[in-house]
Amino acid sequence: MRLTPEGLDTEYAAGSSRTKWSAVEREETTAGYVLIYLGANMAHIVPRGAFPDDAAVAKFASEIEQRRTAATPL
């Protein structure tokens, strides 16, 4: 997953996708994950283990929130 000016870019074995920042409803950080909600029951789930330390988790979450709030609503 990459954070770009346009949105969240995700690559899978079968292809790739982009989620525009305006589609991100909220970000939530838990003890085990960073959750990027696109709806009530839909989220990108990023394990905290994907980051080297808590500071990197906080930076990632902060960047998501900044880009989400700056986005033009859908």
C-alpha cells in the first residue's frame, strides 16, 4: 500500500486499485492494526507488524488523517 496525493494505491497478485482520499471515512489505530474505513463494514486492514516501530505507525496514521480531511468530499 502506498499513500499518494490522489489516494491509497494497493497492489494485489491479480491487479491494483486506487481509493481516492474522499472515499476514506476514517482511520482507526488499534493495538494490532491500522484500519482505514471506506464504509461501516469495509476497511483496508494494515497490521502494525508492517511498521518498524510505533513512531512509524503514528506517522502513517497521521498522514492518512491529514490527506483524508484535506480531500474534496465525493
